[in-house]
Amino acid sequence: ARLVAQFRRQGAVLMGKTHTVEFAYGAVGLNPHYPTPRNPWDARVHRVPGGSSAGAGVSLVEGSALVALGTDTGGSIRIPASLTGTVGLRGSPGRWPIDGVVPLSPTLDVVGGLTRSVEDQVYLFGAVDPSWGDPFRLRMQLAPLAAASLTLAIPECGVWKACAPGIAAVLDEALRALEGAGWARRAVDGSEVDEAEELYRTGGIAAAELNAFLDTELPEWRPRLHPLVGARLQGAPATDSPAYRKALDRRRALMARAEVLFRHADLVALPGHIRQAPPVSEVSNPQRYAEANTALLAPTAPASILGLPALTLPVGRDAAGLPVGLQLVAPGGADERLLGAALAVEAVLGSP
């Protein structure tokens, strides 16, 4: 609510509400209560746009909006941004207020924006962020960093190993172009990334907290949940259980170790997604949906668990003409460094 009010004070014209996954609990972008927005990069096959902010990325590509707001728990901004060729930012937790947002996971939820370019993302951040409140002042502040050559850490982790060859090739070409512009890339141990991805997938933090919200605030809605959402909530630990507390303890321990990723680098680089956006017809089956959901969350969930700001931006297209996104991750609180670095990447690579 506070963010919307800030938008209005900055002169924004609100165009409407876009499609999202039920309770924001899904990375694929399906909400069977309403038609699934079409990924605009395939005119022939109805592919998913990514979720949970499914309609947000589509609205930017089709031209019905210049900026879209979303929430990001495990990747709900970055995934649709990566799949639709737009720019999505998950800022540092607590940086933007989440007042008025229906919670999925208060532990992990972050509000952020999707834009058509990094340049637009900088102006959005400067206009809304409480530390700035002036888009032009932030853009001028980032000018030196936007021309810098930085060092990227490439974690040796399961996410990179699982990346589809066609997507990995586009990302490697982008990284080579950055090296040609003076950037450096350094292989680093990716244990923290792997552990964070595993904790998001198996720890049940988001499911436990959504269950608690439904039981407390909307118990009558539970029978109406679509099976694609309801099935994922079954078996989740209760928020007063030892399993839930253990998951939170593991997260705190991982967050304390996250700085090791930046010991010899300015930023961490990960794929924005590791598989092509699947056709809607392929993910209507619950098992295929679960497989796609897990694969789409794999590269974005680690930053959420580690409490780090992360941004996805388009760096090319695969052989099918679908966008490929590069994800940049910065140390906690270093949102401005992340935005400045993304400006530099955009300056080198241009708009795919």
C-alpha cells in the first residue's frame, strides 16, 4: 500500500492488475482460475510466461505498461523477467515495505519491480526506494559504476551444471563479451548456492508460512485452492514445529556464510533460468508441473535463502528465439552496486 502511494506521488498512472499465480505460490505462471498469459516470444506455441508475477513481464513486452510491480519469494519477479526478456529486481530484504501485500512467506517475501531495461529499473528504484526518493539523483550517483569493469564469481554448483546447453551457450557468449570489455570472471566454490537451493526446495519455509496464513486468515479458502497449489502445501511443517525452526536456523547459518561468495569478486553470476519456458499443454499435468516448477526455481531460490539482492536482465536469445536471462547477485544491502553493474552489462551487451 505504501509503495502504491509512493508511485502515485511520483506521478505514476496505474494501468491495472496483471495475472499472478494463486497466492503467488508457483514459478511456472499458471493460474487455472484464469487464462494463462502467453509468453510473447513464441507466436506459434502457447508457452508459460513464468511466475508468480506472470502477467507483469508480459505487460511490458506487449506495451501495456512501462513498469510492473511484483513480489519475489523464491524468484517470482526474476523468473518471469528472465523468461520474457525483461529486467527484474529482488532488492535486499526490508529495503522496500511489504505493507498491504498478501503474504506468501514473511520470512522471504520482497516487493520489487519489472522493467523493460536496466535504465528504467534504476529510475524506478530511485523514485521508490526510501533512501533516495529521486530517480535522477540515483542515476547520477551510479554513473561511475555504470562504466566500471568488475569481477564476476561463477559458482561451481548444480544450477550451472543443470543449465540447458542452448541457454548455457548464450550465457557464455555474454560473459565472453563482458571479458572483452575488461570484466573478469572467476570460478568459485558453489557449496552455499547448492545448500541454499536444497533448503528452499526441501525446507518448507514458504509452505509452512502460507499454511499458517490460510489457517488464520482464510480457512474457508483452503477447499477452493487449485490442486497445483494445494498439493504443494501438503506435508509442510507447522510454524511451531522443530522442523520449521530447524529450517530457519539453517537459513541463518547460510546467510552468515554468504559473504564467502564475494571474497574475490564484486558480484555472483547465475542463470536467470536453466530450461526453456515450457508449453502450457506440457505443464497441466501435475507431475510435469512440479518438475517445471522445481527447475524454474533452482537458479533464483538461492539468493532468496541467502538474503541477497539479485537482478535478472536479458543477454540474448536461444536457437528458438526465446530470451535468455543472466542473473547478477550482490552482497546484502549492495542494491546500488547491483544496479550500477547491471547498467554496465547493458551498456556492453545492448538490448538483445
